[in-house]
Amino acid sequence: SQQGEEDPQALSIQEGENATMNCSYKTSINNLQWYRQNSGRGLVHLILIRSNEREKHSGRLRVTLDTSKKSSSLLITASRAADTASYFCATDEPRTYKYIFGTGTRLKVLA
Amino acid sequence: DAGVIQSPRHEVTEMGQEVTLRCKPISGHDYLFWYRQTMMRGLELLIYFNNNVPIDDSGMPEDRFSAKMPNASFSTLKIQPSEPRDSAVYFCASSFGRARGNTIYFGEGSWLTVV
């Protein structure tokens, strides 16, 4: 299975701290995306990084991709209570548009 | 745009009953996905369509599940007969595809409880 595995499964930090979560996957990819899910809601796209990119920034988000290790990390800087959510990585199987989501990291930011 | 619209938002049904979940994708999107989310198995891709044609249904758990997309603005996921283990949140999502970006837009989900 292509499914990504995020770690840690759960993370609890204080407001203002940085949060880092990791994703590992199994086969080659075209790109990797990160999504956020608030409790009881659908997933919302955060950022996409292509297989030929190593790092990407968007606001307080920083994503890295290491295709040799088949892993990615999502860093949220200066976290806020509103960042409390689950975060998922999603990868696409080559030559398809089949996006498989990882197991997710539950982030809790304490005010 | 109103986003991906799913109905019903919540459904409680008895084992053995037929369940039909509905989805209206974002206008113009080429791809439509059905995912199922449970605590035990996470987010599973059940089936996806491209231009109304099913491309990959390898994630459909068994013959009790079927999905259709009769036109570009409507899709259904049907479970017949339903079983308690089908209880989950079912998400519909749509996308333009790689040519116009890869972002997948999710609906708010249909929360299904089979008792």
C-alpha cells in the first residue's frame, strides 16, 4: 500500500511553540500534499510540494521533502490554539491520480 | 462556489437497510473521489472517477458497495445491505487534476451510523 504514515500520532504543545510532524511513504510519487482536518469537518488543503522540490513555505508553514528517504515534514511555526486539528499527508501513485492519505497527526495547541 | 456538497450530513439506519449518499462536486472539476474515514482504518480511498468514468474502485470493500456518477454534477455511493461495520464518515471530494493544480476539495462528510 502507498499509504503514508505520520508521526507522531499525537502532539501537544504550548501556544507559540513550533510543531513538527513527519510523513513517510512507500513508493515514488509525483507530489505530496498536506491537509488539515478540524474536528467534525472535511479536510482542507494546506500546501503541495512536487517531487523535484525540497522545501516550500506558505505563511507559518514549512514543508520539506526527501525523496531518497521517502519522507516529508510539516513545520508550523509560532503555533496558535486555532491550529489544533489533525494533519494528514497525501501522496499520489505514479501514472494515476489516486491520492492516498496517511494516518494523521493529532495536534493540540494549548493556550 | 459552494464547494463540494454532500447529503445527508447525518444518517442513522438499521442493519440491512439500503443507504444512499449523495455528492455534488465543484463545477468544472474533472475528478471525483469517495473516501471513508474511521478511527481504526483512517482515511481510505474507495473509488475515484475521471470525467464521470470510474477509474479505480479497488478500495470498495465488497459488493455491497456501489458508486455511480451519471453526470458531471452528481455522484452517489450506495450500500446495500448496510452492516454495523459500515459506520463511518464518508467524504466526497473533487479536483481539477494535475493540469490545473492538484488540490482536492472535500465536502463536510456524511456521518453514517448503522445499528
